Amino acid sequence: MSDLRETTVHIGFDDTDSLRGGCTTFLALRLVERISNDVEFLDYPRLIRNNPNIPWKTRGNGAIGLTLKVEEDKIESIVERAINILNEMSEENNNTNPGLVIAKGEIPQELKQFSYKALTEVISIETAKDFAEKFCFKHYTIGNGRGLIGSIAAIGNTLQPECEDFTYELLTYRLPQNIKKKREIDYESLIQADKKYSPQVFNNIDEESNNIIIAPAGPDPVLYGIRGEEPTILLEMMKKIKTKEQISAYCIFRTNQATDQHFEYASSDVVNFNVFKGEIKVTEKPKVIPGGHVISHGELLKNKSKVDIAAFEPSKGFRDIIKKLLPEDRIMAFGGVKYKKEFKGFTIQLEKCEILSIADHFKEESPFCPSCNNRMVSNGLNKGYKCRKCGYKNRESTKVRKPIDRKLSRGLYIPPAQAQRHLVKPHRRNNLPLKNSFVLIDNWWKT
Ligand SMILES: [Zn+2]
């Protein structure tokens, strides 16, 4: 007799080290397709972006969490299907260390803590293994097992409505025969759709360069992804975007992208590869180094330890703000920490920056002639100034101190959309209230 008791099952997986970032979400869609007849989905697949500063991960560092309701006697078969898909995918791309984790029932608080750590710190494979064993999570890995870390983190990061911010991303996928071809997305249709649905959708087009940023580059199964606040709007928008090639499949994900979730749990301690958020006093005028990167020096306000702050070339206009910083300015720096051997010190690689206070700086100028208003010239060291036009001389006159117009305002500065990291909250999402629920819409995926 079949056991019809239903259990909540969480499946997490992470396709680490894959250079093709779209693989993890594609794997998710394949799994959704293969289990959909036997489970009830309690959530969209969650696309969880973890610490973006981990050097052995691709820039996206994304993992997937699924939450399902399953009859007890079907769990084994669901797990088997997930393992098979993971094996198939890693045969296609042997440069991966995927992991798969299955947990049942309520998410313990400790698991949530693990997830928040994965957003901001480096977690070792051993720590993840111990964790999975302590909580009796079924787990399966290929390669060195690194995928375990993101898999556990994706299960524990539940993006709970009313408590946590989240957004959605609808990803469309290409037919296998098109994967190596150039993506052709009709610019006009995208502009129109973006206008129609903004601000419910965001980061479709880079406002500084007008570049299309919904499509990844390279041989990746993703055709394009659109980000927004509501699933129904993403579906509508997909229908308006014209492409030369056929969309083979799509899936909507619930995600921590564009939420600043990593900064919420960031520390102001400077630890290599960690996410950093803290106040810094600028101590030197910034320099532009080869490659167009802007580097400034400063010290942590809390303990005066020295750090560099860097705004890289791709952040374009954002660098102009960093370039204007001067000693004694105070900023709230948000970014990733990297130890730089060549500087024997730590650099905060800025993802965004809030200018908290702007110091007064002065320049000294020769005084003006009191009789003809011409600018005077020095009459020699400690001999005052003279006017070349009318001959006026004054041995007592000295340079005048004039405040410099800093051409800088306090406030939050964020790189343009095309240089933003997945987790960074764009301006237009600031001050949005938290969503109080999510509803699985019909047609949230299709293959
Ligand atoms: Zn004069």
C-alpha cells in the first residue's frame, strides 16, 4: 500500500566552477520538468546568489533551492532523478564540482545562519560536510564537493516574505542548435517593453551606455533574463520582446538578486574575500592606475586600520565620484575585500558607496589688486605682492585661502546597471516596502 503522508522537501544544488553561468538555472528547469507530475511546488525555484568575492567561483555564484510537497514514498525517486540530472550535466561539462542536498521539514535557524554566512564569507567544504551530516541532510557531490556549500545555502535562504526582500527573474533558454550563435534581441521591442513595465522591471538596459543587458555573453543556454517585482509582469514582458530565434523554454525564479542581502549581513572587519560594509575616512587623493581603475587610500573609522578602495574601469561614471574624494572625506564603503600582495594590504573593491561627509578643502591664490582689481604677482619671498598693471605694491599682502568647490554631493552612488553585481540593489529599488507574499502563477515555467 502506498504511503500518502506528505512531507516538505527542500532540494538545493550548486553547479560550481562552471564557466557557463546559466547552467545551474537550466539544471533547475530540467529537474522541475522531470518531477512536476509527482510533487507540489511550494515556491518558485529560488536563485540564490552567494558571496560574489569567492575567487574560485564564477562571477554569478548562484545556487538553486527548490521547496516541494512530496508523498513520503516518492521522495526516493525524486532524489534519484535529481542525481541523474546532476550526473548528466557534469558529463557535459567536466569542469564542475556540483553538489546536491536534500532536507526535509522545517528549516532550522542554524541553517538560515549558514546561508547568511555563505552570502558574506568563505565557508570550507569540510564545514559544509559537517553541517550536512549534523542535520542528516542527504547529500551528493561530484568532484571536490565544493557544490555542497551553495546547495545548503540555497535551502536555508528562504527569502521569507514580510521579513526579507526578494525579486524575480524570468530566464528564457535557447534551442541547443542555437547556443553557439549570436543572440539577436530586437532593441526597439525591448525599449518599448522596458518603458511600459518600468519600474516593475529593472536592469534591462544600461542607462549610461544604452546597452542591452538582459542577455549574457558566450555559449550559455540562457537567451535572456528579465528582472522584476512581479511574475505576471515578467511573463507579459517576455511576450513583447522580439527575438530572431525561438525560445525553447523559460522559467521564473524567486531570487535575492538586486536586494543587497549580502550587505545586510556584511561585517566591517576586513577579511580576505569577505563582503565588507563600513565607514572609511579618506586619507589620500585618489589615483587613476593603468586600465582606468581608480584607487584611493583610507582608514577604517572604527580602528584606523589602513585600506585601499578601488572603483574598477567597468564601473564607468561611478569612478568619477570616487576620483573626487579627498582626505578627511567620510564614506560608507560597500564591496568585497581582496588582499593585494603588491600593496601588502587590503583593497575594498567597491560595489557601491555612500558619501557621508565632505571635508572643506581650500586653495591658496594670489590676492587681487585693491586699486585696479587685476590679479597681483609675488614680489619675492615674504615681500608681499605687486600689481603689474598699475604698479601697486603691498609688502604685507599674503595669499588668500579660498574654499574649493568640491562638485560632490552626499548620497548613495551605485555603478551603472551593466557593471552592477547581481546582489546589488539598484537605485530604483531603494525604499521599496517588503513584499508580504508570493503566489505561484500558472505557467511559471514551460519547456
Ligand atoms: Zn593694480
